[in-house]
Amino acid sequence: MKPTQQLHESGQSLWLDNITRSLLDSGTLEHYVKEDSITGLTSNPTIFEKAIGTGSDYDQDIAAAKGAGTPDEEVFFELAIADLRRAADIFAPIHAQTDGVDGWVSLEVSPLLAHDTGATIKQAKALHAKAGRSNIFIKIPGTPEGLPAIEECIFAGVPINVTLLFSAGQYQNAAEAYLRGIERRVAAGRNPVVHSVASVFVSRWDKAVAGRVPGHLEDRLGIAVSTQVYQGYRRLFDSPRWGRLANEGARAQRLLWASTSTKNPNAPDTLYIEALSAPFTINTMPEATLLAFGEHGVVGDLQESSPRGAKQTLASFAEFGIEHEALAKELLREGTESFEASWKNLLGSIAAKGNNLAGSGH
């Protein structure tokens, strides 16, 4: 049995962290569904920046939209939603089979709104309505301003992928926002089933401390922090607060491991996949990581699965001046700025392509 199928059958969902027009046109996404047990897909501004900026697949649509005077941001959302609708339709049978637990794709609000609660709520609702598919998540970052937007969108019935989470504390804040939204729905007599995932970024931890710690601590920080997150995730399921909501028919917000490609060329290319193979979680991975795991991955248990082991590892990092809570705030800030930069480059590419295509007569 292929390692990807083994991982799926162990209880973890495998999602692809990529989308391009060619991925859809070539049938590659359907191939991954059939051969590699892929059951969902994620995207982000950096992925779309590469897809739109480096190829010609979108040129005709960009030329038509710009010719009609459509603003650059609106052009992007039209392109992205068109692709994500196609992907959502591919995953629709899985979505139906799992009663909405799996089979999702994700679309992110503008990163420029990361610190604007009201504008995030407005755009998230509008994108959800425009997408017109029941299995499309709207991604909102777990910034302080994003948290009340997440709560409000969940209350309004918008499925949310909370993105750019790094630490157990940040995950807990995202879970709290989700729970408050569901509790408000129950109090208002609404259907409590509004799906959500909380996306925790893993490999950026180890990239951030590369060269600052001795060899025996290399590539261990992301896994240790993720172990703490997972323990908090499991505790939440055992809490009376969740039990009351589950009794009303609510669904759990699932934990998703993101940024799972190995950044250290000397480390195993399947490091984070094998370390985080925990049931009722999701691992979204780039194509190269997916193919590597399908070829030589090993399915095991969550490494450092005890809170004590993770705590000891974090204490070792603290001895070298790396306080993970402070670093988590820095990683959230850097992640937000990175997506904002990708967004601006993306819109710049659309504008430039529109002008070039218009000048060439297309």
C-alpha cells in the first residue's frame, strides 16, 4: 500500500498546498486524488502570485477583464474563484461522502485587510457568496484583528480556514473565536454546523532559528511547538464546553498542519509529514513533498507526543535565548507581511500583464 494511502487510512487527511490552471487542465489534480489519497486543497497569495505571474495560462482572461475596465483585485478574485470552483467540484464527492468533514478548498481574503476587522468580515462574506460552492473555505489570518472577524463570520455561517497560526496560544485564540461563533449560533437557534479548520505553520519555526542552535536541536522546534498545539487540540475535545456544543450537533474545528515542506536540505524531505501523522488532523503539502512521501514516506505516531517531551525541547531552545512565545508573535508578523508583499506583487503582475496584452493587441 502506498504511504499516502496508509496515512489517509490512519485517520489523517492529505491536502495539496497548490493550485494552478495547468494543474486542473492537465488532470493532475484528479490523479493526485486517485493515486495519492488527496482529499482537499489549500491556496495562499504566494501560490497564486507564482501561478499567475510566471505563466501564460491566465493571459486571455486577464486581457478580457482588464479590457472591460475591471480593477486588478477584482480580476484576481475572478481568476482564483474560477479555479477554486473547478477544484471544489473535483472534491465534491468526497465532501458529500464525509458529510462535509473533508473535500474542501480555500480562498484567502486580501492580506491588506489583516488588521481591519470590519473590512475582513465584509470581504469574507462577499467572497463566500460569490464562490457559490458549499466546500470553499474563506481564509482569515489569526491576527488580533482577525479573531473577531472569524467569530462573526462563523456566526454568519461562513466556513473559515484560520491561517497563519504558529503557537499553542495562537491556536487557542483561533479555537476560542470559532467556539464563540458556534455558541452564538446555538443561542440564536441556528444550525450549529459551520465547518472550520485552524492552520498551524510548522517549518517556518525551524527556518527562523537555523544556525542559532547546536546540531542536536536543528529541525526540532517546529515539531515541539506543533506537539503542544496538538495537545491543546485534544484537550479541547475533552472539555465540557465542547461537549455541550457537540450535544447540540456542532462539528469540531479541525487542526491543519501547514508549511510542511522541509526547508533544511540536510533534513529528510518527509520530516514534518512523518512527525505529524496524527488522526483527525489535516496535512497540506506542496507537490514535491507529496510526491516524496508517496515514494518513500513512513507512517508513524506523532513524535514527542507527550507534553513533557515537547516542554523539555522548548526549554532547551530557551537556554539558547529562543523564547518560543515571543518568536511566535514575530512569525505571525513576518507571515502577514510576506503574504501582503505577495499580494502586491500579484496585483502588479495582473496590471502589467493587462497593459502588455493590450499593447500587443490581444
